[in-house]
Amino acid sequence: MTSYAVALLRHVGMGPDIVAYLEAIDATLAPFGGRFVIHGGDKEHLEGAWEGDLIVIGFPDRAAARRWYASPAYQAILPLRSRNSRGDVILIDGVGSDHRATDILSRPAM
């Protein structure tokens, strides 16, 4: 099942480190089948107060997403981003095309 690396980044300091990170990240994704699904962009607020930029990177499965994040290539550039932004990053699985909202009612309680 497709899995996603999702980040909500705030207070990104656009400078040489972030530029170097952006120039290098695509090469770290390729060996793991990763691709950008959402990478910031113009957003339309409908509810609440959204602060930051949303980044979503799709992977073939959770194992590939974990391997990418732990890879020496990504770990080498990660400080370029983490020193120049604040945010939250998670891995999360997608749902199948037959998913319905009520499917979550049958999940075990967390």
C-alpha cells in the first residue's frame, strides 16, 4: 500500500542550506520510488489557521519510506533542513480506492 512522508514545515529560512537541500533531495528519493505529491504551493484557507508549508512524498510502501528516511544519502542532507526550519514529519499509509469513511469505525482503538 502506498505510504507517505508528510511534513508541515514552519519558519523555513530560505538560504544556502535550504537551496542545497532542495538541490539534493530528488536524488535521495529515486532509489526508494519516492516522488513529490505536494510541495508547498498556493493554498486556500477554508477553516482554521494553517501556518506553514505542506510537503507530501509518496512511496510504494512504508518499508520504502522508512529506508529512504534512514538512508545515508538523506541523513546527510537532513541537517540542512532541520537547522533552518521547524516542523513535524510523519510516515502514514494511504487507503485503497475502495475506502469509505466508516471503515475507520472497525479499527482497533489506539
